[in-house]
Amino acid sequence: SGGGSRGELDGDGMDDAFDACPLDAETVNGFSDGDGCPDSVDDLLEVATDDLDEFWLGELSGKGVQYLPPNRVLAYLGGEDTGCGTTDLSSDDWSRNARYCGADHSIYLDHAWMDEEMSTGGDFAPVTILAHEWGHLVQVLEGLRQDYTIQHELQADCLSGAYARSAESRGMLEPGDLQEGLDAAFRSGNYD
């Protein structure tokens, strides 16, 4: 390396003097690029939350429905208090789960599960799961959801797909992202 450069240890093309993570290569995929660090599921969910919020604000205000964003989107680690109880990773109610909680108008995602989905299923997998839960929020805002039914789950999948289509049309997706989302929906679906 020349010009006073200290090196480039991780092979991501960013000079170590400007690389926040000089031993770990940058993930280049359209979000959180440029800091020199691999993307985390937290970075991904933050970007997706902002985009989902903007998408549904535009969609619902165009239909005369008052849009209320979620009070909280939390990737939980266990032990957090919510309107739907305390997160407990040893419980089937909370372990490997994502949910919209109407009691506090919030969305909760098992952090470890979202991280696993991102690592094994690709970066659009956890976004699809978040978008599905946001679909439940939209159902409530439109007065379409009361009790759990398979139809409500499928409709939330459809609403997630509407978001995915928008993200694709706006150039936000990479090749393969739609398949990652579809695979995540099949893996996480509880349609029996």
C-alpha cells in the first residue's frame, strides 16, 4: 500500500485507516455499506423498519386509512416486557418467533432467529418475516383482523409480498432476494 496507507487486512478494499472493522470484511449489499464492517441483523432491521414504515404510510394514506406506525420494533434477546407478556426464549410462545402484538401495537422478533435467517437464508429472509408481521399491523388498522385464522396468515403473506414488489420496483433488491423471501416465508409459516 502506498500514500501513507496503513494497509488493508480484511480484503474488502477499504483502507484500514478508514475501516471501522479492519479484520472483518464489509458486506456490500445496498445497506450499511461503507463503514468497513459486516452487516448485522440489527442494521438490516433498522433499514427495513424505516422502509416498511414509509411504504405503508404511502399505501394507506392513499386509501384513506389512518396509518399508525408500530410503537416499537424490537429484535428481542429474552426477558423484555411487552404488551403480550415477557419474552422468554425457553417458551414456545416466544422462542423462534415473530409477532405483532396488538396490546402495545408493536412488532417483536427473536433476535437469534433473525440473525440465523440472515446468515443462512440471506438478507431478505428476515425482512420478509418483519414485513409479514407488519402485514398483521396493517390488517388491524384496516379492521380486517380479529382472531387467528389461516386466511389472516395468508393475507399477511400477501401484504408482505406487496412490500417486496415495491422494494423490487424501487431497485432495493438484489438478484435472489425474492427467492430468499419466499424461502423464508415457507420456513417460518405455521399453516397447519
